[in-house]
Amino acid sequence: VGGLGGSLVARRMGARLGNLKALTIGITISGVALILVPSITGTHVLVIGVLITAFTVHGFGITVFNIHSVTFRQSLVQDDMLGRVNASYRTMTYGAIPLGAFCSGWAASEFGLREALFAATAGLVVGCVLFMVASAHNGERWRASFDQHDRASSQVVS
């Protein structure tokens, strides 16, 4: 549900706020939403409601991020290299999943499930902060690439 919502508003967010800001907001929403997961306590109904909310908001944010990150890669990479770059990106991201699963399982068995989840969400927050620092440092260059891509896309559509 959240992913569908994110897909419906991602284009407008990019048009209104700029693609770089939409990308940053998407990853921030995604990471912050998951902070709720390890901190939930209470009745089963409350826990289930908070989990549904957290994962819906996460789905919204990660979808907005994914849409704009693909646009970002397309704006930076030459057309003849795009397939290789996307394949490398997918290999790195999907290749990290088994490593993350192993580390998460180890951390949960060593320190407890809640602590492992807190560590994972802390890692997400650190990643968001690092992304924000990188986008602040490289923002103008990245915005120029986005703008160039947007101009080229609008010429193809017209």
C-alpha cells in the first residue's frame, strides 16, 4: 500500500521539490519509519497497528527513493553503460542481502532480537545521514545531472 502511494506521488514530489530533495526525503522517510519496529511494546493490536503503519510508511519512502535513484543513475551514466551500471547496482544490493541476513541472525542470537533491530535501524539512520552529507557536498553537480536528464526526457515525451 505504501509502495503504491509512493509510486503515485514520486513524480509530483520530484517536480515540486526537485529530484534530489525527493530522493533524500524518500530515504529519510524509509529509514525513520523503521525506527518504530524495535521500539514497539504493548497489546497485540497496538503492536500490529504500529507494524502496519511503519512498514506502510517505509514502503512509501523506499518507493520514492527507488524511483528517483533510478532517475539519478540514468542522469549520470552514459546510455551504452546503463545496463552494466544497473546490473552492478543490483548485484551489490541483492548480494548484500545474504550477508545482512547472516549478520542479523548472529546479532540477534548474541544480543537479542530487539537489540539487533535497534542496531539495524541505527545503521539505516547513519546511512541516511551519510547520504544527506554526500548530497549536500555534491548537490549542485547532482542537481545539474538531474536537470539535464529532465530536459532530455521532456524532449523525448514532447
